Amino acid sequence: MRLTKPFHPVLLLFCLFSLTLCGPDNPDVSTQQPPQQEQQPQKEGNEGNEEEQDQPVAVTGISLNKTTLILTEGESEQLSAAVSPDNAADKTVFWSSSVPEVASVQEGMVTAIKEGTATITAKAGDKTATCEVTVQRQGTTQGEGDTEDFGNEENDW
């Protein structure tokens, strides 16, 4: 049998039937791409999965605004500590002085007591930062210290 029409009704039905079976809405057709996995939306801040929320964030570092101080007896200066990360579970800073009779510290406030040197330590978690404090006698200026008196009679030139 010879087809004389451009679209034979049987051929047209076959094409329509094939499109119905192989169309984009049919999930059983193997030529379709596999369905994509749903991605969980990313959550901001501390809103991770439940395991991450149960775990406290540990301190990873601590730094001070100064690493050295030169003070005169009786003077005070405030040190400030920065604990990282910002979302650390416990950002409590513990302050101590290696020689409290030379320089004491309370909540970061360093007070020079008597001539000498001391190390101020700030601790958060298991991390520490230090500041070396030099306390000078009253009446001396930076750079002065134990100098010879060249004005006495023995050394008068």
C-alpha cells in the first residue's frame, strides 16, 4: 500500500501515542535525567544541624591590645582582650600577674605598685596572651634608670 497523503492517520496516531509514552511527564522513561536531590537550605549563624548545635564552639585565640607597658609606680592602664571566634561558647577572660607585688591586674586594669617587671596573662579557654609590664620608680622617666651621678665631686671633670 502506498501512502499518498503527507500524514497518514495511523502514522499520526503512532506519533501521538509515542509522545504520550515518551513525553517529559512520564517518570518511567529511561531517557529522562534522574531526579535531582533536594538540597537543604543553608542556615546562617549557629543554626547548623542538630549535632553542630549541641557542640559548644571552642576558643581558638586571644589577643591583647598591647604587648608591653611602661608605667610609673601608682599609675594604672586598662588592657583589653579580644577572644576569637566571635561565637565562642565561653569568652570569659581570666587575668593574672606573674609578680603581683610589682603590677597587679583586675579585669584587665593593670596597676603599677613598685619598681620591677611583671607579666600580665589573659586566658580564655586554653589560649593565653601576655603583656610585659615595666614599672618605674616615681620621678624617673622612660629611658632613665640606674645611671651614675656624674655631678658628684669624684667624677667632676
